[in-house]
Amino acid sequence: MTQNLPVLANQSLSAATITGSAFTLSQGPAAFVFPTVPANGLLPAPGYNVSPKFRPNSLRLPTLDAWNVSVQRAITPTFSVTAAYVANKGTHTLSSGDGNNTNPNEAGIFLPAVYSVKGIPLHYDPSVAGGAIATDGGTSTSNFLSRFYGGGLSACTNPAYEAQLAAQNEPFIAPGMCGWTQGLSYYGDDQDTEFNALDVTAAKQYTHGLSFNVQYAWQHSTNFNSQYATWDKSVGRGPDDWLRTQQLVIYGIYDLPFGKGKTFASGVPRWEDEVIGGWEFSPVMNWSNGLPFTLNVGGGCGNSVPGSAPCYPVGDKGSFHTHLGSFDPVSHTRSFFKASDTSNFHQAALDQIGTVGRNVYTGPGYFNTDMSLQKNFPIRESIFAQFRVDAFNAFNHINPANPGSTNTGSDGNINSEPALGIYTNPRQMQFSLRVQF
């Protein structure tokens, strides 16, 4: 309600010439024509220059179904292994990326006659001059391939709206057609997600100064991209952008075996025990494979499909190989693939979307280890001091992100680190001393 009339209206007014003005401050913009409110209370879309947001008349809420099964085996009284299958299914959820909505007015490769300004099926053809439609229905103008440019709705038959649209002088538009050239934001929650994982965990309870947890996960998740979803959802289906399919996480606590009552130097005097005894070591390691990325056609797919359609290449998916190169101190980049590695790919034929698909390749892996070493010094019965050393990214491993360019015919160089707050900074050491009582 807060994104549409009567609360909010967004208008775009442009000057007729480059040096002209859309309106003067003294005169103000042209009067906004408020649509007539029908008996059902549903306001029609208020015009050519307004970008409405809308949803299904019956609000549709996302749902999530989850299920899992696990088997645990105790190897010893303090050591166990667990294998689990974990899965969930999201229905009527959001899309990948800017997945809050889809655009029903995006250009299609083929447009049915019911939406056509000519009353005949249209198709994309870049050889046709802009603003024209060939006798076979070919056109290079995206507006002509959009549903609600030549298509009609009851909202577009409002007399005030028809008068406003006529003043825009859009080509081929007749009364009853909407003439919409702007994108529409449809909050339909009409995408789906799937997640499946095999999780194996080995855990040792704290005994003899040691406890640890080793967890390996093989996981796969799919979702949909919002681009072109209103014409063909299947071409936007692919692996989740932010899920690493394999991940090994190890963490634990180990009381170092030095000092009184320990394996080594158990008979040392008290002052020496205060120095070498009571140290506790805690590491956390995360080792994962890379994030997926999409290979696109270098130079764009303008000879094949309109800009609203995915720009996938055609070729043998298995012929593309990547290799993480060393750091270049001059360009501050790392090579992940060369232009020559993409020579087996080419642009799709006219009116065809490439077959390689979305997110089928994987970027560089991820590795990070944090370590802490701490010791407690008892002062009195309820007072002790703690000295702690923390090493973040202890091995000083800088994790590369996916290549900045993922187009065929160009080098795929990496010049950044992963997003989403993943720790990738150089090694940092932190020393702390505190008194607890």
C-alpha cells in the first residue's frame, strides 16, 4: 500500500530536446491525472510514466518444508560419528540476487499475437531497424516485445489514462493498449528453492584435556534468477550463488600437556608450573570449495536475444578448465582462466538462449584458520587473571573472490576478495590480559 497511489507515485519527465527543460520550477510539472477509483477499490495502473508495484490479489506467503534423518555411532564412550541427510524445499520464495520481484513487462524473444501492437506474433531480430517491425514479425525494439506495450488491461481503458497515453505519441499504440515501456515490480513470490546435504560429523567429548569436532558437508542448493523468469523460469534455474558445495570445518580445545600432573614436566616447581602449565589451545579451521559463477558471452548476445534474456554461450561445458595463478604485484590480480580457454564457446543462434546455463562453474576455494592460546593465572579463590593470544587468519591466506570478468573471449582475472563478510583480511594478532572475579 505504501508503494502505490494514493500514498506514492513516481513520475519521470524528460525534456523534448537535450538543451530543453522538462518543466520550470515556477510552473511546476504537468498536473498528475489521478485515476478514477472503481467500485472494487482497486486502482488502475496510473499511467505511462509511473512504475507501479503490485502483488497477487490474494496474498501468497512463502512456505518452507524441511526434513532430515541421521544415524549416530558411538565408537568409544567419548567419541562418536554421525551421518545425516538434511534437506528443505522452499515454495513461493524470492529469487536469486535482487529476487524481491519479477518484471512481467520484460521483453520476450517471442511475443504472442495477443500482446502485439500488430496483432501478429513478434520475434527478436537485430537486423530490423529500430522502431520498425518487419513483415515476418521481426523487430529489434524491446518495447514492441513487451507484454504491456501492445497488450491491454482494464486499467488501460480508463479515459483519462488513454488521453495521457495519446499525448506520448508512442508508435503503433491504439486505444485499449497499455503502451507501458517501464519495468513493473511484481511481488508474486513465485520462485522456488531446493537444498540437499550429506553431513558427516566426528565429535570427541572433553576428556584428557582434549575435545574436537570435525564436520564435512557435501551440499547442493538450487534457486531461480529473476531475469526472464516471467517468460521461461527454467533458464534461470541454477546453483545457489552463495553456497559452497563442499565444506570442512574443524574446531576444538586442547590443554597443552605441560606442567604439574601433565605428561611432560609434571615434577617442576610451582613457579615454573605457573609459566609452562595451564595453557589451552583452540583452533578453528574452515576449508571449502569455491562459489559458483556464470560464463557469459563476450560482447553481449545482441545478435541472438534481447537484453532481457540470459546471455549464456553454447559449447562443451567440460572443455572449460580453470586454474588459479599466482599474484601479479603490478596489476594486483590473479589469473583464473585465459581467453584461449573459452575458445570452444560461441554465441547462440538467433532467438536462442545459450545452453551452458547459470552458475555451472566454480570459483577459487576458501581457506581460513583462527587460533587462540590462553592461560589462566589463579590469584585467589575467586579471582584469576587470563592472558590470551588470538591469531585471526593465522596462516595469512588471502582468499580470492570469483573473477571480475566472466565473459568468453577475455581473461578471467581476480581483483577482489569474497563478499558477505567472510573473513579474508591478512593475519591479525591480538594480545589481551584480563582479571575475572
